[in-house]
Amino acid sequence: MQPLTAAELRRRLAGTALADDPRHVVLPPEFDRWPAELRQRVPRRLKAAGVLVPVVDRRDGLSVLLTRRAAHLRYHPGQVSFPGGRMESGDADAAAAALREAHEEVGITRRDVEVAGYLEPVLTVSGYAVTPVVGLIRPDVQLVIDAGEVQHAFEVPLAFLLDAGNVREGTREVAGRQLPVIEYRYAGERIWGVTAAIVISLRSMLVDFES
């Protein structure tokens, strides 16, 4: 597969739109292997959230910006994630929530983002339906990290994430049970859980695209 350009990314995501219902989720690839009692714990009424998938248009190729969450946070402490969070009353939709949170967490403003497309909402074990918003970011954008929420930010080449050879199977412990998860390992970072599920969803849009 040839490395994608920003123009090709736009073309492959053209026509995508926000889901009519931000709480209607795509289940994780490994969901059918979760224990029945854990599947039943997923709430019937999910909370809507949005994340920005920032794709940086660098001279040597596209890369994806990720963050490591602060270790003291109540939910998902120390995990790798995309900037984003729960929809609030002032947010028009999940995309607005993603852009607002990206500004709060890493200093990316709405004018810094060219929204290229959307992915279907994905489920988190904590009961959120997360809408990924794919946005192109200029390489000269200056990040302003909120240390209260983010430990640090880093980039991963998009080509690495699109390469099926870099997808691994791992495990995580939930309620005393070891559950299968999809993960990536890059430069000492473990990308797994809903973040990896979003990457897999993006990969399916870009790699399986029909001309």
C-alpha cells in the first residue's frame, strides 16, 4: 500500500457523516469473547462522547497525534487516548464535544482542524458511545498540554497503524477476568482498548476503500 496523502485521506473519508444517534455504537472486535456477565453490564443508555483523531500532515508522511492520560484521572488513568470527552449541554453534537475537548486538553483550536470525516461511534467498557472525528492538522500547530488531564502527547506514523502486521492481541483485566484486546506497540507506548478500536475502524475506512 502506498503511503496516503492528505488529499487521498480526504477522498476516502468524503461522504461520511455524523451518526443520526451518537449513542448507537459499533461493538469492539473482541466483544463476542467478553464474558456474558460483562456484556450484560454495558448500560442500555450509553453516554455520548466525541474524540478528535488528529492527523498531522508532515512532509515525510501523515502521522496520528495521541495522548497519554494523566495518571491521577478517575477513568482510564495513564492510558493512551485521542483528545476528547463526554458531550456537555453546550455541545451541538459529538463533533463539537471532540473539538472542544481537543482545545482544552492539547490546545488545538477549531480553526486548526480541517474535519476530513467521521467514523461510527464505538463502545467503551465504562458506558460511553464515542464518535471519532478525523481532522487534518497542520504540522506547525503549537500544542498546549493541560497537565491536569494529559501526561504527554506523541505521534505515530499513519502507515504504521494501517499495517495489519502491527496489530497484536493482548489482554486486560476487567472485574477480575482477563479479556482479549486489540493493541499496537509503538516507541514504548501501548495503544489498546477503545483507542485501538478507533484505529481499526479508521483502517477499515482507508485500507478497504474501493476506488
